[in-house]
Amino acid sequence: MTVSFAAVEPHGVERIIMEQVFPGIKFPYHPFPASTPQDLRPKAGSKVENAALLIPNINDHFKGKGPDCGAYEIGDALPQYGPRD
């Protein structure tokens, strides 16, 4: 029996290339002792833009035609990690 990707994960994005979606990310990432958090915002125009399934009260603040896949919406400011002034 053959099952298509779309049947198993209808809202999934198949075969993204890390460098095209998250340029400049270094793996493995070692945050200790101290380093700047990496920018995990997706690149505008990548396959994950507007490709996520809408989840009410979770990602309904999207800016384009639909929510972007991932933790951040394209164009969002990064959160501030660590101590604040």
C-alpha cells in the first residue's frame, strides 16, 4: 500500500531546504556559556510563508494570506530573552 504525503500531512510542507528558509542558522547550536540567540524567523518568500493551518487563538495574528509555519511570523520582531532593564 502506498500512502501519499498529502494524505498523511495535508498541511505539511515537503522538503524545505534549511538555508533557504532560515539563512545564517548554525547547527549544532551551543547556547552556553553565553551567545546571542539565533534568528529563527523564516525568510520572506520561502515555502513556509502562508503555509500553516490556522489554529484559533494560537496563530491568528498572521500578516499575509495565512499563517506562516514555525514559531514566528515573517516580519515579527524577535522576543527579548533573558534579563530586562
